[in-house]
Amino acid sequence: MTEPVPIAVLGGSGAYHLLAGQALGREKGCEVVNTPYGPSAPIHHFSSERRDFLFLSRHGETDYSLTASFVNYRANIHALKQCGVERIISWSGPGIINTAFKPGDFVVPHDIIDETRNRETTFFKDTGIGFIRMNQPFCPQIASALHDTLHLSGLPHHEQAVYACTEGPRLETPAEIRKLRILGADLVGMTLAPEAFLAREMEMCYTPFCYLTNYAEGVKPREFKKGELFEGMQTEEERKQVTAAIQKFPQLINSVFENLQGVQRTCDCPEAMRRYKDKGMLP
């Protein structure tokens, strides 16, 4: 990118096509950024009179071509940092463990349980760096802007949830879902870890913005239906509710951009690595 762009959206292919098609700005350019961890996914630069923002699709832009287990999270986050990004809104569609939630609802998670096993989780492998607090794993300032947007929208939403991130690519077993419920998880997905932790190491603000897709395995009785999306874990009515929620994303994200426009970062995210900088271990 020729100039720093302070805000980015991380999502999937569907989110990209929605953003590109709903006048949040013209696409100014697209590039793959080379990083010490390999090339990033393509980064799209959208520009309007009001603002610029970047969009990166984790899983591919024309189809779900890369599952969460195999995303190069380090390259993607490092590339956004190179582009000058300070704030990341992470768009994802987890499943439901807590039945107080339903498909099509919007949720702003406040905490995370990392159940991944095989992913590179830090930029500081084999060093003495990276012992940082996670008392608030997601940026409260972005979360506040998301809460304000959802309140004004009148759409069904929840301001808190614990998101459990599993390894995948397979979905979870009923016993695993029962375990996650005991641990306090409300939602289950595969995308937020280590993405959130890597963003914190880069001192970037990061908050997930979720739409709920289906009940997790064993939460509601569902027959196996061959060849269908999620093999029958979603009813036709639930599918319609989820589709309607996805269509709301561009207007919601535009409102969040408005809420954050010109607002200085007063959260602790930009100071996550201060101790290592003071010691001269980081620039």
C-alpha cells in the first residue's frame, strides 16, 4: 500500500463480495504482501470520501478454498501491520453452544478459549518475548463501537460471549461440545485463534464481530442430510435467518467505521509489548 490504512476487516469470501457490492467505497487496489512468514492473502484497499479501509479474506475470495486450520495467520496479521493497520474487525460465523443464542443473532465475544493444537501462535518463537497479559483478549474500544451500532440497529444481538476456537477442519463431536459447555463456552468456531493473539503481539486492536450460523453438534437434534450445507445442522428457517443477518453486514460495518472515525486509541492494546521495548528487546 502506498499510504498507511488504519482499519481492516478480516472475513471470508462472502464478506468481500458484500463489501465490494454495497458502495462502502471503490476498490483502489489489491496486493499480496510478502512477510517474513510467507505471502499474505490478497489485501483489498477500499476508498471513499469518508475513509479508507482494507479487507482480507482468510479462506479465499471465490469459494471456501482454505480451511481455518491451514490459514497463514502470521503472514496475514504481519501484512496488515506493514500496511499501517491499527484496528481489526474480525468477521466470523461460529456455531452455538449456549441456547440463549440463536442462528442469525449478532454477537460481540468478550473472551476466548483456545483449543487449537497445531498452529503457529506467536511471532516470537524460540525467544524470551511474548509473555503478555490477556485480561481482555479483544479490544474494548472496538467492542464499544460495535455495541453502539447493534443497539441502534435494533437487530437481535448479544454483547458478551465466550468463543471456543477448535482446530478443525472437522466439526466437533457431541462430547467435545459438552466439554466446552462445562468450560464456559457460548460459541464454537475455528478462526479467532491465534489471530487475536498475533494482533496483540503487533499491538493492534482486534475484536470479533460474529453472526451465528447453527447449533453445535448435540445441542439440538439434527438428522444427517447428505450433500447439504453442514449436512443438515441448519434448518431451512435458520438458513434464511443467517442469510438475512449476513446481508446486514455492510451497513453495520459502515456504522462501526463512523463510530471509530477520528477516535484515538485509548485502550491498552498499543502498549502490550511496552516492557520488551523498554528493555531494548524490541524496536
